[in-house]
Amino acid sequence: MWRSLRPIGRSDASGGYRRYAWTGADAECRVWFQAQAEARGLDHEVDRNGNQWAWLGDPRAGDAVVTGSHLDSVPDGGAFDGPLGVVSAFAALDELRRRRAVFTKPFAVTNFVDEEGARFGLACVGSRLAAGQLTVENAHRLRDGDGVSLPQAMEAAGHDPGTIGPDPERLARIGAFVELHVEQGRALDLSGDPVGIASAIWPHGRWRFDFRGEANHAGTTRLADRRDPMLTYAETVLAARREAELAGGLATFGKIAVEPNGVNAVPSLVRGWLDSRAADQDTLDAVVSGVERAAREHAERAGIDLDVVRESFTPVVDFQHALRDEIGRVLEKGGTDGGGRTVPVLGTGAGHDAGILSASVPTAMLFVRNPTGISHSPAEHAAEDDCVAGVRALADVLEGLACS
């Protein structure tokens, strides 16, 4: 499975992946998912929001156990973020069939569309739509860098955008959703464990800062006469680092757009996107308010107009304790192989579809060790032995939840 998926959307120049929602690479990934489902005799289904499902048993029976993740990527992302969870889900089903486990509940593997938000700027679009956390009106407003709207992109890819919207009936039929994911940090590497259980997802969000100045000639405009928004943006980037260090949170300006974007022109507009996360809401509020306050102070002194817009926000997600504890007990017992293990429980600053669904469905997450902690990069990695340990752990969990 890994070999067949690995080349799709890979850039020869960077070695990273460019699997953006509703593009050719995304379509290839979706064909791959359907082929894996059909090879296992599963019923393949695409829901109203474009999410893919591979069903074993009758989904209408209710109390289904679902696992999976996503196949899209950030720009030049790594091979494991998302795909590891989907590949491991199919592999865990293979393992359960090898064990001759008998499913007593409906079971599904899923691929949620547009989790990374690389094309339209909003993460977890597929799961947000299903959970009613993204309105149809706001979804229709989403545009990519070329001005293509989400509905236009979906239609071009062969999916009817007129169907998108909340899907409460589908979510009500799910008894548990378990997402396996490569760890996006080094906690497991430091503890020496191949697999961990998620305790919570930090609150996090994205804010757009629009700095508006005055376009002018780079070779003839005196420094004293310039209204250069790039300088104010640069001051804000430095302020974000300071505020994050002071409060104990995280703040990143990782995306920028400049107009008119000429080498020999003073910009008229610099638009930067702030990603901020913290272990608790108070810390996150302190970081973001500190960054905005600094930005407005610098903008006022420089004669720059500033607008700040919160584009997305996810509050702290504390995964359901009962499901988390049950998973812990299953893994400590070691499933049917008797190979018990003590599994660490850890929080994460990364967002996931499981976090979005947690408001509607009992959810849990497993993490697989990442020896470097690097993610959202071609250098992202997990050792084969650890990936196998993740598959076996997921199979143990699914057997405990869905099988007799």
C-alpha cells in the first residue's frame, strides 16, 4: 500500500508532497482509496461533503467503529502526516482478518477531504462541514490563490457542491472514531515508546493581518517618504516570537502575500497569516492579543492601516476520557497477542479531524513515534518497526471496540 501511494503528488524538486484538495493529485489519492476498499470487499461511499468511506457491515445499523485520517498535504509536506492513518487503518483490518476476529459492529475506514487547508486556507473542511462547524455560506466564500471558489473546485473534480452541509444523521451512526497519526513532536522519542494515546488537542487558530501602505518606486522614493507595510509586518513577526516566548505558547507567521509583489516596488499591501497555539485558552489569548497590540502600535507609528481577521479557531479538545481510558486498558492488556504495553498519554498542538468530530462523536487518537519530531516537511519520518507497532496497536483497539 505504501509503495503504491508514495509517488502520488510528490514533487521531484523538493521531495515533498503537493496533494491539495480537489486537484489532480487529490483525485489520484481518492482513486487509490477506492481501490484499497474494493480490494478488501468493502463498500465504497462518498458523502455529501466529499469525504470517502469504506464500509464493512451496514452503516445504518448504528454504533459503528470508524478509523482513518486524510490523504491531502501541506505545501511540500511529508509522506506520513495523514496517509499513515489511512494506510494503517486498512492494514489493521487486514491484521484483524488474519486473527479471524468477528466484527459485531459496523466498521469503516475514512479519508476526510481537505484536512490541511493548503488550498483554501481553512483546515479540516470536510469534517467541519459534516459536523456543522462550517456553514454552507462560509464554505462558498472560500477561495484559493487563483480565485477559484471551493464549489467551483469541487464541481471541476466531479463532485456536486450543491450537496455540502451538516451531516448529523451520519455522525449519529458512529459510536467511536479512532484516528492514528504520526506524532508531530518528539515526546515519544524522548520517552522511548513507539505508540502513544492523545489526551487533548491544544486550542489553536489562524489570524490574517492586512498591512496597507502606499505603493511607490523603490529607486526614487526617499526612505523618509515611504509608507512601507513590509517594515510593519517584519516588526510584527518579531513581536510574535517575543509574545510566544513570554506567554509560553506558539506563534508562527508562515504565509505571506504581497502586492504589487515587484522587486523594484514599495508594497502597497502585505498580508500575513498568524498561526497560534497554546496548552490553554488563557495563554493563547495572551499571545494573540499581544501580537495584535504590537502590530497596531507599529502600524500607527508608520502610518500603516491594519485589519486583523480571525479566519479559523478551534477550542481545546479534551478527548473523551471513557474512550481514552478504554483504549489504554486494551493496549495495556495487549489485545489477543498478550503483548501488553504501558502506553503514554500526551497532548498535542496539532489540529486533526478527530478534534473536529469530538463535539459530535466519541473520538480518540493514537500517535506513532517520530524520531526527529519534524513534520509538515519532506524530512518527516517514522521507522517501519514503529509503523508496524502502530498498526498492531490500532488493530488491538479496533478489536476491543468492534469485535466479539
